[in-house]
Amino acid sequence: MSLTRADLENDLLRATFRRVNPEVRVLSDAEQEASLREILERHEPGADVWLFGYGSLVWNPIVHHEERRVARLHGFHRSFCLWSHVNRGSLQRPGLVLGLDSGGSCRGVTYRIAAHHAVDELRLLWRR
């Protein structure tokens, strides 16, 4: 099954995770929103947002964007550095998934998200 925009709009990932793993604490709507707002406070009001994506964000970005460019992020590289019991593995045996780690560089794609859509589009990424 491929992740869809509707899945994220309906918050199906968190709902499914909560149902399957009721003993694991998941961020509340308010906590997730506070995290998003904290990041946006560092961003110039009214300016478009540039998002760097690698992995599934390259072939399945889901977010609406105005522009897409191939890019290289310097100072970070892809590495199996994140333990996950969601995407790979289980609560009892977490698996490693790719994340960005310090050093090197990473090829990916940047997406320009229009300022007037930024909050809604980034909210989908927070749910992802």
C-alpha cells in the first residue's frame, strides 16, 4: 500500500499506530501543532518554504508544491541511524531506517511550497 495525501489529511497513520500500539505514547494534536509552530516561528512570515526531501519524499512527496529542483544537502548524509518500530521492526525488535546524520552530503529534491499553503502542507509532513 502506498501512502496517500488522503491518508495524511485524515491522520490515518497516527490512528492506525495508536490502535496497533496502544501502550506507546503518540504526540497529541496540540503537541504536534506546537512543534510545527515552533519551526515556523524561525521562518520569515509571508515567504515561500523550501523543503529538502530524500527517500520517499522524492518519489512520493504528497505535498503540493510550486517548484521542484534536484539538490544536494551539504553537512548531512543518509545513514541507517534511526531505530523504528513503525516502519521496520516491532516494539520488541526495532529496525534501523534511513535518516540524516552529520557529515558528508545527500542528494535529494527541494520543493518550493507557496507561503499561503505552507502551514497546511507542512502539517501533512508532521503527520507523515
